[in-house]
Amino acid sequence: MSRLRLAFLTAMAMLVFAANSLLCREALAKGHIDASSFTLVRVGSGALVLGVLLLIKLRRYSLGGSWLAAAALFGYAAGFSFAYVSLSAGTGALILFGAVQVTMIGFGLWRGERLSGLQIIGGIAASGGLVWLMLPGIKAPSLLGALIMFGAGICWGVYSLLGRRAQEPTIATAGNFMRAVPFAVILFLLTENAAPVTGLGVAYAAASGALASGLGYALWYAVLPTLPATRAATLQLSVPILAACGGMVFLDEVITLRFGFAAMAVLGGIALFIASKQQTQSEP
């Protein structure tokens, strides 16, 4: 794969990840659809697109993944939807990304990994930025929404950890999306859906599932083997910033000083952690 093609595909993957936040926020904030219906349509359309991709391109007729990974995927998708009822696009993406990193770092510590001094500083900065963002105040986001999104991030972190050993990530992702559909149906049936479901809301959810989720994950897994692990992790730091900029341009959201300082602390702390980890691994 040429460098130009790799750069283009990587940039597209980051953009579709950020688009997930914009599509969900627009659909829910404007009352086009409720959170449980959005989750069902998103998961269902993602499963459909990935299933077709497997049949046509990969000629696979068996499911990959696992029910545990599917449950984690559903937990992320449902929390993502309910959190964006009250959070702005950038704030939600920042909390989600921070929670994912906290989960994966915490798993490493539980496994006995030792942190360097710079990694500890980076971890404290990132965690402190998240806590400061959610502290009560005039410009603070909804605490309930922030906690739900943090839970969604934990689920995504667990999903990522479960998928680390997948030999064929696209096949595993397709299987997990298909297995997540029954969970989404149960949530839909158990939830009182106060908001009317409009055609535009269904279109937003379908775009989130089919394009930003299904094809987006397939695209990311296609370029991931060609990227060093540290560079791949660093590139994902752009997603909350892209989501915040998109929210400002397309959704008329305002980037507050609280968000700005929290973003610098969270993303800067994670970048320091990643850079320090790379340096530690490269030492003899």
C-alpha cells in the first residue's frame, strides 16, 4: 500500500469515527429519534453491511467473534446513544476516548505492567482532565450523561481488549455486530420511547451503523496492520478534536474553555503515556 493511499484511508477512518458522534448527537438532540431506537437501527444496519461484506468479498458464511464481545459492543453502543441525549459531540467523544484509554491502562496494571515516571504523569494528567471536565459548574456537561458515556468507554475498552487476539478482525466484528442485535431488540422492547421516530432519525442511525460503524471499522482494520501500534494509538487522539470541530461547524455547538483545558490535559496526558511506552519498549 502506497503512503498516499495509507494516509488517505487512515484520515477517512478517523473522520468516520468522529462522524459517529455528530450523527448520534444531531439525531437525538433534535428529537428525530430516541436512544434505544437509534441503538437498534445502528447495530442492525452495521450487522447488515458487515454481513453483506463477508458474503460478497470474503466468501465467509460462519460467524466470528463471541457473545461476550457482542455484549461489550452492545454496552458501548447503548451507552453512546443515551449519553448523547445530553452531551455535546466533542465532550462525548473526549469522555469516551479517555474512558477507553483508562480501561486499557488499568487492565495493563492489573496484569502486572509497571509504569515509568512519565507514564504515571501522563495517566494522572489524563484522569485529572476527565475529572475536572465532569466537576459541577456552570459550563460542566450533564453528570449523568458523562457517567453513561464513561461506562460506554469502559465497554469499548473491554471490547478492544477482547478483540486483540482476533486473527481476522473484520470477520470478528461482523459476528459481534450480528450477535449484538438481539440485545438491541430487548433494549428497544423494554424502553419507553418518548421521542417520535422520524425518517430522518432512522437515516442518521442507519448512516451511523452502516457507514460510520460497519464500513468505518472495516476500513480501520484494513489499514491497522500497516501502522505501528504506537502510531495507530496516537492517530486516534484526533477523533475528539475532529468531533468537537464538527459539532461547532455543523451543530452550532460552542467549544468552552473547560472543554479546551480538559482536552489538552486528557489528550496530552495520553500522548505522553503512549510516547513514554514506545521509548520504554525500544530500550534494550
